[in-house]
Amino acid sequence: MDKLTKNADRFDWTLTLILFMLFLVSCISIYSAQSSGQYDGNFLKMQIFWYIVGSVIISITIFFDSYQLRKLAWYLYGLGLLLLIGIILAPETIAPIRNGAKSWYIIPNLGSIQPSEFVKTFLIITLSLVATKHQETYLDKTVKTDFWLLLKLGVVTAVPLGLIMMQPDLGTSLVLISILVGFILVSGITWKIIFPVFLLGASLAGSILYLVITKPELLEKHVDTYQFNRIYSWLDPVNHQSNAGYHLMKSLSAIGSGMLTGKGLGNGEVYVPEGHTDFIFSVIGEEYGFVGGSIVIGLFFLLIYHLIKTALDTNDPFNTYICTGIISMVTFHVFQNVGMTIQVLPITGIPLPFISYGGSSLMGNMFAMGIVYSIRYHHRNYMFSSDRSLSA
């Protein structure tokens, strides 16, 4: 009995409560979205199933401590690369093209699986190992060692990033970049390197945006037309609502009509395509208004705050880096998904974590949460030492 009580104290009940609240929001929102008539499938039933699968993933992952994750890091990274290469090489009967992207494997009787959703967490684990080993090897920091760390982090990220861009999947590519940025900011690399790199990246992004708007003919050979349309529809959705701006106009109409408190459960009147997946926040905004949307965003703030607290509570750099990567991933997902539904950011097809329908996205995120559970579960405080052990 004492052992059971001891193990219960080590379990992360706060994270469980937050995930349960997100589960409820997801079920209620998908229930409303699937009644729009766009699809015939019972997405609520499947989302509950994927949450059960995700819970199993957490229950397995929690028993892998940081030492074991270090051992598995490069194997997981290699597995992720093999899955991404397989997507490119596989025939369309196995990996079909959907919405112009070849990003999914077809699994008989289960649907499809998107390996890039798991690659995100595989990359986080591997980058954490790379950064930790670098810090352990180079105790005396110099500009040269910082630049070497930046190069290693960049190369490790560039390989899966390039494979995902070949699909092409811009949204997931941006997530990988956001994870890399998070690692760069907390890895201790001097600002003498970070500032020029970020300035170069911002200048490059700004130049590309300028060319897309003013001289698209210079980029037509290198950029697909639908990427141009996303920018145009973002900047001027009214004049593009018959094609690329249709989703955004519907989203703005839905969220705007929800006003302060919304229209109530199941009372949505604006048809929003993909309302159960990428545009589920539009459904929430229409039926629960500004108040409901703020509560959902508040839940994500609680999640991110808890992840930050977990990162600060452990003295193991490897675990801290893992939490950093997960924080970067979740934060970018939420910011991008909510932002694209209200015209703050271009539409990239990124789901809202734990709420949007999708087995791959949910399982990938639950795998990441399983690692957070593991960090909490194997964490130790010692009365007469400032050190904190990581293994049970």
C-alpha cells in the first residue's frame, strides 16, 4: 500500500487534469463540427478511440527514464527518417497524395497515419541529446564552440526538414523550425551568433514575402502556386473568397458571429470546411464566443506553464531541453492554428493540439506528454543535496 501511495504521489495529476479538460473540449467541439454535413464519418467516436490509444502510449512512455531515452534517441531519429523516406518512395496506393501533399501512409481498417507527427518528438529527443552532450564535452564556452553547437543542431534538424518539405508540408516544416529556434534560445549560444542568424532569417523571410507580393514571376519556378494563393488569400481574403480565401472568410464569419458568449452548443449556422480538424477553433468561436475561445486558450496557457515548471524543476539538462522542445512545439501549434483562423497568420494546415480531430497528431502529442509524465515520475529531491536524480 505504501508503494502504491508513493507511486501515486510521483504521478503528474496536474497534467492529467489539463489533458482531461482538453479532451472534453475536443469531444464537444468535434460533436458540433461533424454535424455540418461535410462528412458522414463519426469523428467523435474515432477521436475517443485515438485518445484511448494515446493514453496507452503515455502509460508505456512513462516508464522510460532519461537514461533510456538517451539510448533510444538516435534510433528514434533514424526510424523517423526511414518513415519520411518511405513516404517519398512509396506508391500512391500506400502513400496517396492529398491536397497536393504526400504525407500519409494508408493503414487498412484504421485509416491513415502521418509519420511527421511523430518525427517532431523524435527530433526533440535527438536535439536534446546533441545539446546535452555538447555542453558536457565543451565546459569552456567560446564563440567557436557555440557556433559548432549551432551547426550540429541545424544539421540534425535540416535532414527531416528537407524530407518533409519534399512532400511538401509547409506547416510541419515550420513546426520543426520553431523547435530548432527554441533550442537555440535556451542552449546558451552567444547572442553574437544568434542575432546575426535571426536577422538573416528574418531578412530572408521578409524578402521572400516581398517578392511573392510584388514579383511572383521570379519565384514561380521554385514555389508551388497554392503557396502563393495562401499569401494572397491571407492579405486579401475578400477578393479571393471564391477560391483560396474561402476557408478564411468562413472562419472569420463564424468567429465574428459568435460575439461575446456564442450561439450555444450545436447552434452553429456558418458552414466552415474542415471544421473538425484545422478550423475547429472557428467552431468554438461561433458556438461559445470570445468567452469560450478565451477559456480554451487559457487551458493551453496552463499546459505551457506546467511544462515550463517541469523544465525548471529538473536539474538534468537533457530533461530541460526536452521540455523546451515540447513547449516550442505546442506554443507554435496553438499560436499558428488560432492565428490563421482570425487572419493574424497565413493558413498552413496546422491542427490545434489535443482538440482537432486526427489520430496521428493526437498520438504524436500524447507521446510528447508521455515523456513529460516520465520526467515527473522519475524525478527525485534529496534532503541533503542539491542534486536531483532522474531514475526511479
